[in-house]
Amino acid sequence: MACPAKQVLDPFLRIPQSDPSLIPSKMQLQTQILVGLCACVAFVQCQEQVTVGKVGTKTFILLEGTENVDWDTSESLCKAKGLQLAALENSRENDLVSAFVVKRAPITKLSAVHVCLGGSDKKSEGKWYWAGSNKHLTYTNWAENQPTESNYYNCMMMAPVGDNKKAKWQSNYCDNAQCRPLCQSV
């Protein structure tokens, strides 16, 4: 399915107070709401699902769209597909995803490919957990000098590091729109 061109909608309806005849009718308001909802549904449906691989009972899937998204949007997109953001709980899972990210990096227009993982310390600074299960991390693969201990770097991403032969975890702003959602089966 080809994605429609991105449509920008004005979420704030500006109603001139000087001329009541310019106030939109109930039908016009309903139409604007419906168009907005359809745009959201189209965005979710237009995320191409790229199977990364399977380890044990988990299948890892990259949602590939026309633009990068932030961590919270990544989590919502995974949930909309009946999935959750990926939790890399052992070296086999991490190695599979790391190899995929490094292999995929040269074919994108981005200088670095970031994928959003399901790790966060939003609840308590420095106490990282997997958002989908609320389990604390028992396995880690942080890049050098990571995670950044800051009240603002609360979401986990993975990107190629150094010589691009491996990918490592990094903490980042949750609203930093620079990643692709990496989901897993529930």
C-alpha cells in the first residue's frame, strides 16, 4: 500500500469573533475531525513492517515510515500494531538487532540510524526498565559514557557506534524525533 502524501492539518480552528457568519457549522467541524482521524490512521497503516528476526518466542519488527518519530510516538505505533517497543533482554536478542541496525545504516539518507527501544527511566532517574513489561534491565549494552544521567535523557535508542561494526544503546530525550520504532511481538 502506498502512503498518501503527508497532509498538514491545522489543529486549532480559528474562529473570527467579529463575524458570526464565519463560524463553521457542526458539519464542517465534524468533517475536519474526521479528516484528522483519517490522517492519523493512514500514518499508522503506512508504517512498513520489516521483520528483523526471531529469538525464542520474540519476533522483532522495525516499523519503517517516511520520517523519523520520537520515543512516545514509537511506543504508540507499536501498540497500534498489537506489538510493544522492543526489550533486548539478552546478548542473542541484542546481537540480532545490532547486526540489523549496522547492516541497514548505509542504505538510509540519515547520517546515523537510530531505532527506539523500549527502555526508559522516566519513573525514577537512573533506574532503567522495559516499558512493555515494567521489568528492570538485567542485561545492558550501553555505548561508552551512557546512559546519560539526566532528568531529560529518559528514553533508550540504539545506533551504530565507532567504526559502524556494532550498535549500542544510548539514552536520549524522549521527544527527540530521530528514530524508527523497533517493536516486538507481545
